[in-house]
Amino acid sequence: MSQRHRSPEAAPPPPKMDLRAHAHNERHRINSELQAVAAQVSAGYEPEDVHEPGRAWVPLHHHDAEKAKAHSGKTSTKHWKMKMWKRRTSVRQAKAQAIRLAGE
């Protein structure tokens, strides 16, 4: 397997299952707190006096922010404009045509 994108000082990312579970728990916490806020407001509290919950946890993003800012001005080649994509599409069309002819 290629080691091109791996550096010895970079720590491996946490497993995706853990990230998804953490994100799910955070969404559940925020929704529960928002329901509590709604209940307080409907009970008569002023909306300005009630503490609104925020996102305390945000998952790590794949790209570095500095790298993303530097790359934002560049245009990337769309995958459907690449030769590989065109070749795959033409093979798929030829196969469909052959099946149609065989069915007749």
C-alpha cells in the first residue's frame, strides 16, 4: 500500500464509528437542550434570559484550514471530464447496446 500520504509524526485519525457516535451524542445533547429552552420560553421566561446551547464538539475536518484556503482559488478537474470516466461510460453504453441487440 502506498505510504505517500502518511507521515511518521501524524497521529492516525480516530475510527469513523467513534466519530459518528460522538457526533450523534452531540446532536442528541443539543436537541435535548433546545427542547428544554423551548419549554422554558413557553413557561414564561424571556427568550433573552434563556441560555441557548451551542456546538461544543465539532469533528475533525479532513483538510487543513490553511491548505484549504490556499487551494480554494484553484479549479480541479471534474471526474466526469477525465479519460477514465469517458472510457467507463463508453464501455457501459456499448454493453447496453449489445444487450439490446441480443434481446431482439
